Amino acid sequence: MTTQNRGSIAKVVSASLIGTTIEWYDFFLYTSAAALVFGKLFFPSNDPLTGTLLAFLTYAVGFLARPVGGLVFGHFGDRVGRKKLLVLSLLLMGGSTCAMGILPTYASVGVLAPILLTLLRLVQGFALGGEWGGAVLIVSEHGDDKRRGFWASWPQCGAPGGNLLATAVLAILAATQSDEAFLGWGWRIPFLLSGVLVVIGLWIRLAVSESPVFLAAQKNNTTTHAPVVEVFRKSWRAVLITIGSRMAENVSYYVITAFILVYVTTGLSLPKSAGLNAVLIGSAVHFVTIPLWGKLSDRIGRRPVYLFGAIGMAVWSFVFFAMLDTKNSAVIILAATIGLVLHGAMYGPQAAFFSEQFPTRVRYTGLSVGGQLSSIAAGAVAPLIAVALFKEFGSTVPVSLYVVAMCALTVIALLAARETKGESLHSEVLTERGHVSA
């Protein structure tokens, strides 16, 4: 790769990473708020766990909107380009998050409060459904075949980056405010902060050029007018592999980063800072290790790295809760950190691996639909199932067994997939001399 090309891909990676970090900041901010304050402010109940469950139901609603966003953004992304849709997704996500910061609570307007919260959560989910596929694609399609795993893993860092930012803001507020002040108005600050972040993200994202792979397909008239139809007619196997591969990754992530906040406060009677600090430090390490896993997948293949993460997570799901039960802050931090490092082994190679499963003409649609359908089956219900299992059995063993079952599904999907390391994304783009590029 030449110095000019390296500078170009670095610019694309930076813009994609900053954008995805902001979008995930907005999305995870809601997750943390649902665990800490939304149950009390929008779903008051005599039973704290019941209020939390209701708050997580609106959290799940955001996931229901993600496949719709994936379909809409994927359709137009495969027809008119990746960049325009990425700008739109950032605007929608930022606007809905800022609006949450000025919402009246149940005490002020009654049932209208949770209704408005749910509607804004739908907009969040719709926007994020289109963001992820476009962000990883625009990097994958700018990068070279030999280092795609490394370059495409950087937008994945937006998830821990956003979680890190959201958790850090909440942790600072929790440490500097009384519980009454945080519950009264302090929780609104990080939601309103999203507006400033969106302006920065738009300025950077608008400077990025369109995907050269898409432009080549458009020039040679190899795009399609009905990408959704073609995905399910010709690439259904790749969609199923994408869904199955994400089950362990999605469920384990939300158990480690969302359910931990419920368990340490309600189950272990520890201050919320114990869970927030663990997620904060774990996310910082997660951010650093994701590109390393992506780079390793360029050397030994996508599947071996992904399989290591899935099998490792199945084992760690039991160790994780045993370490939390010590109630020792350092041990709790270590439990979350190791769990997120294992998650990174799945998340790092994922962007390149999934991008390589689909042809250019339907890549945005296939990636978005497969990725977001799995979010409903896995991420949307993970905190709900974890809280419900803990409430029903009073033990974390059923939660660990739930994670193990999802890891088994991911292993099956990976064994059914082909290894894609080093494959060209130009497979359907005709060159000017009329030959199909390799």
C-alpha cells in the first residue's frame, strides 16, 4: 500500500470510527440509563426489578426498529451509495438522543412520558440499523484485500468507544452528584451532550469520499434496483450465517455491559459505581484489543479467531459471575475486562468476515439485514432474559447457561461458513477491458 493510499484509508477509518462512536454513545447511553434511572422515572413500581424490566422493554423496542432501518438504509445504500446514508443515520440518532434529554417524566405527564420515550427509542434503533452496515462497508471497500480485517475492525471500536464515553460521563456525574440530583436532572446532561458530538461527527463524515467499490459497480451498471429481493433469493445462506455468527457476540456483550449494572446493584447490593467502573475500564481495553484481533484474522483467518472468542466466552460466562460474587472491586473489573477481550475476538474480524460474504450489488442490504435481525434475536432480549432468569431463579447459573447456548449457535454458524480471508470485494465489478476482476 502506498503512502497516499495509506493516508486515504486512515482518513476513512477515522471518519467512520468517530461517527460510529457517537452513534453507539447515544445507543449505550440509553442502555445505561435504562439500568440506572429510567425504571424509576418513567416506569415507577414498588418492585425495583419490575421497573427495570419495563425500562429494558423500551430498550428492546430500539432493536425491533433496527432491521427496518437496515432494510431501508441497505436498499438506498446499495442504490445511491454508502456516504449519504451514513450522514442521515448520524442526524437521526443525534436528534432523537437530544430529545430524550428534555423529556418530561412520568411524575409530570403520566403515561405520555414512557410513550414518548419509546417513540424516540424507535428512531434510535432505526438509525443504528443503517449505521453499522454502512460504516464497516465504507472502510472495507476502501481498504486492500490483505489488511481488510485490520482496517475494517476499527469502526467496530465505535461500540466500546461509545460505551466508554457514555459510561465515563455517567460515572463522573454519579461521582459528583448526589443520588437525588442525578435522578432529578443530572441524567439529562449526557443526552443533551449528544448534540455537540453530532456536529463534530458530521463535519468529519462529510469530508469522506464515496466507496470506490460502489462507484466502480455503479459505473459498470452492476448495481440492482431490488437489493432486498436479491439478498433473500441468492444470498440467504450468507444472511443465516451472519445471524448465527452474531448470537454469542450480541448476547455476551449485553450481559457483560448492561446486566452487570443490574446485578451488582440489585443482586449484590453494591453501589452503581462498581458496575460502571468495571464497564469503563473493560471498554478501554476492549477498544485497544479489537484491531489486534482483526489483524490476527488477516494472518490466520476469520473463522479461527471468531471460534476462539465464541468458545472462550462459553467458558467465561461461569467464571464471570463467580468473580462478581466476590464483591471485590478489582476482581469485578478484571471479570468484565477479560470478558470483553474475549468478545473482541468475535467482534474484531466480524466486519471483514461479513462484508466478504456478500457481492457488491447487495452488500449493504445483506450485511444490514443479517446483522440487525440477529440483534432482535440476541441483543434485544439479552438483558430482558438475563434479568428475568435471575429474578425467577435467584441465581446467575441460568444466565450463564443462556450465554453458552448462544455460543453453541455461533459455533455451528461459523463451521457452516467458508473462510474469506484475502478475498476481493470487486468480484462482480467489470473492468474497463470487460474482464471480471479477481
